[in-house]
Amino acid sequence: MRTIKNLKGKVRFAFKESIKNLKESPKKESLIFLHFSYGGGKRFKYSTGYKSCYNDWNYEKQRIKTTKAGILNADEVNEYFSNLEIYINKQFSRLIAEGEVIKKSQLRNLLDEFTNKNTSLSKSSDLNFLQFTDYFFSLKEKEIKIVTLRTYKQTVRLLKEYSAKKNEELNFLKFDKAFYNNFTHYLKERSYKVNTIGKHIGNLKTILKSAEYEGIQVNQRFKARDFKAKSELTKAIYLNPKEIESIRNKDLSKYDNLERARDIFLIGYYTGQRVSDYNGLTRDDIVNIDGVYYFEIKQKKTGKLVHCPITVEIREIMKRYGDNPPPKMPDQKINEYIKQVGQMVNINDKIFMDYIENGKKKKKPESKFNLIATHTARRSFCTNKYREKMSIYDIMYFSGHSTEKEFRKYIRISKQDRATHIATSGFFNL
């Protein structure tokens, strides 16, 4: 008589930390591991490289919740988990069929191979730059935020367009001062702003540093002081308290879209958050700490957990939605509608804006309401709280700025405002 061997193991995906600990801090992230059980009690675990939190995890399906609006790549991550599960079972069945004695190191090597952890890279300086960027993206996709990775891909797309337009090969040894001048001029001709050009130069320098770290010979000119990511203060506006109140008090009950966009924008103002954090808040994000209600927000850009008090103004907004935050709306629609609201309440001051035309810097007057956008909410919070003498470090707790220098560049304060702020700080006997 013969017995039929079980040619499959059992796969499950679970957090590194215990459910009990994560339940106490439902937004705290923890690594997700693949657990593989086989051969009568033997166990093997393997890090997927991805993190999630209690609130975003479907314990029954052992996958990221796809209903959470803030997780842009949930489907992609879940597909990766499914592929891991299929692959490990397939390889396990093959090894059993071949009569192999299964070792944990063997399973680890197979998964490393599948996930490209053993990928070797040519060290030749003739390696195509674009081939390396594909490798760079594969390295970084689990290390940096999706939004950040997207900006690197935008940079590479512009480099490809430049290469095709100028019939100029992208080669590691050709990133010199002449390339810098030609590429930045190309972007200026396409009316890109100084800060946007600077962002793409900074991204390119990061890619070149990574290539050098991998042993590829790179033209050292990219490290020179004149091969730099330039920046300038933007003319982004803020709304003063009077303008905020005029927006808040405007009766928009006959215009559902305008009202919802206005309400989402105001929650951004009263919490001081980025649009990626304030647009799409739900009842699940509300916590009670010592009798005070807060939005508990894990900032997508910084990963920091902040608690934003639910103010009287926010409660008033939530009453319109059954004591819930207003439903999420596409950012571009908020930008469109909030401008209309600004026009309706006569935010008409003229602002002179810099722009680039045919590579030359020019100025033109623009009505202030046309410059209101989702990011205006956070900038207005920071600027108004500073003017109200709230501690800079307390404001930065909410806004997510990492340095005071970065914060001061962000707010909109004149030299006279700064002098008044200092003079009335209590350190001078006036």
C-alpha cells in the first residue's frame, strides 16, 4: 500500500507584532511576514518588505483592505502577496516531487530569487542609464512613498523626452555641465517653474549617487556646486482669518459640490494637514482622549502620527454629514470648486505672479481667488497660527514640517509682520 504525500504547505500572512499590541495602536505600522507551514510542524517565515496597520488589514483575507481610499497601491500589494503564495507552493511541490529534503535556507533562496533580492547588476560604465533607472525603481519601491517614487518616474520621463528631442544619448559619463545647461534650458522652454526644475535635477542627482554606490562609473561633474537643484520662494498665497470666515459663512446649501469642496477645504484649514491627509477622513479616524475628540492622522508624507482637535467649526461642518467628516472628493475638483467659492465671497485682490514664457521670466496680475487650491488650507493654518503667536514647534507638530527653516520658507509673512511678531513677543519692554 502507498500513501499520497501532501505536495502543498500552508501559507498565511501576518504582522510581525501581536494583534493585541496593534489593536491598542490601530494606526501603528508593522512588517508583514509570509508564514509557511509544512512537513508536520515545520515553519518558515519570510519578510514581504511591506508594512501595514491594524485598521488597514483584512484579517480574514490576510490582505490589505481595498476599501481604504488612502492606500493607492492596495491592489498591487495584494497581488504581490498572492504571487508569493502561488510561487512558494509551486516550488515546494516541485522539491517534494523530486525527493528533496526541504531546508529553510532553500526556501529563502528561492523567494529571494523570486523577489529579485539576489539581483546582480553590471558594473560597466556603458550600462544604459534607462536600464539602471528600472533597477533603481525596483530597489526603491518598498523604501519610499508612492508619491515620491512617482516624482522620480516623472523625472525619467522628462529625460527620455529630452533625449529623443535632442537626439542625445543618456549615458552616465555624459551628465556634465553642458548637459545640465541644456536640460534645464529645455525645461524652461516648456514653461516649467524654477522649483519644479530644481526638483527634477535633485531627483537625477539621487539616481546618479545610487548608480555610483552600485559601482558604476559616473561623471563626477554632477557633484559640483553649479550642478545644483535651484529653488525660489513661491508666490503661493494664504487666506487671512477674515477671508476664511467669509468662506465658512457663505450659504452654499443650494450647491452640493461647492459646499462639500468648501467643507473639506475648511477641515484642511482647521487641522493644518496636507490634502492627502485631510481629504477622505472618516469616523474611523476619530479618537477620544481624556474626553476630547481628535482626528488621529498618520501623515502619508512623513509617516508621523498626529492628533488634530475636532474644533467647534469642524463639528459644525460634520453636522451637515450626519456627524461624519465630508466624503472624499477628487483633489482637482476641490481646486476647481474652491476657486468658485472664493470668487463668490469676493476674494479679489490682485497678486503679481511670476511665470516663464519662451524661457524668460515675466509677471502678470492674477485675482487671488484664482490662486486658492487644496494646499492653501495648510499654508493659511500655518501663517495665521504664527501671526497669532502659537509656538512654531506646536504648529510644526500639525503641519509636518521637519525643520524651522523649512517652516519659515513655507509661511507667508512680510518683514514688517516678522518685526511686529518679535517686538510683541514679550522679550522687549515697549
